[in-house]
Amino acid sequence: MSAETEETTAAPPAHRAPQPPAPRRSLPPVVVHLAWALLAFALLVGLTMITDPFTNLRIATIGYYLIAIAGLALLTGLNGQVSLGHGAFMFIGAYTVALLVLHVPGLPFWVDLLLATAAGGIAGLLAGAAAARLHGPYLAGATLALAVGLPAITQRYPEFLGGSNGLSFSVNSQPAGLVGVVPATRWEAWVVWATALLAMVILVNMSRGRLGRSLRAVRDDEVAASLAGIHVGRTKILAFIVSSACAGLAGGLQAFLLGTAAPGSFTVALSLSLLAALVLGGLGSLWGAFWAAIAFVYFQAWAEDAADAVNLPVNVENNLPLALYGTVLILVILLFPAGIHGGLTRLRAAVRSSRQGRSGRSEGVS
């Protein structure tokens, strides 16, 4: 072989085309979400350490309502099924925890919460099997009947379920080394939010994975989803199971926080308020559930404080929180149809576009 041929066949390294950079390996989404959850928990621990016990109680209340509303967001926002009976699934979770603590005290508390979640999921399976054949107002009516009828079981079996007074109990979940060091309300807030953040990690990965795509497809067009190979009935039932399991877990955490499970805590007004809060926060995102939980707790607290400050009659004072809550809900829907989270998203987009416009004008002048 000649020297010229060798030069053409074996080009020196300086004349070789540059190799593209190796693709950056990103972390799995679940790892990223867990990291954000740990950061959020660390911030929450810091917040509880600088606030009083009553504020810690409210923070914990936001945590378990976040779980219930996020599960409802998965069902209604992602799958398009309207449920007016999620208070009934919270009732099941609360009484599951109460009965286990009273009758099986040897179980660890985290097992009680898992069983409360499973009990809510089983109830959701039964309700979802019927819901898969119902649509629109028929589904809403069926779930509303569940919210009305289920708490009445306590009157049927007062010896077992405590009647209208419910069941009272106490849970000693705090480690021995933290007793006397960390106040009880602060520890309970940590437990509730650790559970809530773990549940949110699971829900976020569900909503962004294959299940989330199936739920959206069924919501948008059931016929097209079926032609694409999605089992519509099974997907609807699965959405109900996940959502009701979240409600059962939220009810179990509420019973743990309050030390009681009573039918008066799970009225029809609770179920309606959960759905209204979801609309207020924003149906289309799990972030909307976060804003909804804050609004659900603090709007009612502010209304009660305002009623106490002006010495209103008892009947007016009892109904003022609902009236103010409804007024705020109407205003938010009129001003921000996508809820609080949608309004914040639009505001962020407007600020970003205005910044880009100013930077473009400054470049043009220069």
C-alpha cells in the first residue's frame, strides 16, 4: 500500500470529527421527588419549632387534609369522576384506627395507618365498581348517599362504635428518647407531614406515569381511550381505589391527631367542602391540593376568629365560615377559573414575559 493511500485511510487525530458529548444521566423521578419531600419536611420541622402548639396543630391539620384533597384531585381532576362522599372514606379510616388502637393495642401505629388506608381502598373498590357504570349526576348522587348513610352506622351499633359520641383513645407513638424533649403537638405534626409527603410522592409518580396518562385519556374521551387499548372500567375503579385509600389514610391521621373518631366530624358538609376546596385550589394539579388544604383550614379559622371578635349570635357564628368560604370560592372562580394554582401560574408567566420584553428592548437600544 502506498503512502498516499495510508494517509487517506488513516487520518490523523487532528482531522477527526469531534465526538458528541456523552448524554447526562438524570436521576429517576422517584428519587428526585423523594429529595424534594425530604427538603420540604426539613423546612416544616423548622417551621414547627418556631411556632406555638396551637399553630402546630393547624399545620398538622393541613397535612391530613392535603392527603384527602390530593386523592380527590386524582379522581376528579385527572379522571373526571365527581365524588361527593369522600368524608365517608375518611370516616372508615378514622374508625379503623380507633378500633385497632382500642382492641389490638399491640400493633405498631404505622400498621394501624396502613390498615386504615387498606380499609379505605377496599371501600373505594366497592364504590368504584358501581361508579364505573354511573356518570355525571348519578355518580355524584350515589357518593352523596354514601356520605349521608355511612356515619349513621354508629347509631345502629352504639356499643361497638360509640354512638354519637364516637370512640376516644390515645396513641403513644413518640419514642421514649423524645418524651419531654419534643412537645406532643410538634411530634404529631411531624408524623402527619412525614406521612403526607410520602403519600404525595406516590401520587405524583402515579399522575406522571402510565396510570396518569390512562386517567387523563379516560377523562378526555372514553371511546378513544378504549380504542387505544385502555380498559375504561378498570381505570375508573383503580382511580376510586387510590382516591379512597388516600381519604382513609387522612381519616386515620385525623383520629390520631385528635384522639377521637366521632360521626359528627364526617358530615356531608365535610365531603362537599373537600370538593369545593379542590376547585378553589385548582383541579388540574396536585399543587392545587396544597393550596386547597391551606385555604380549607385557615379560611374557616379566620372566619371563626372574626365572628368571635364582633360577638355575633351563635347561629350566625356557626354559619359564617361556610358563607365566607363560599364567597371566596365564587370570587376565585370568577377571577381565576383554574383556581389558586392556575392564577399563580398565570401570574408567574406574565412576570416572566414582561422580563423578557424588557430585556429585548434593552438589547435593541444597545
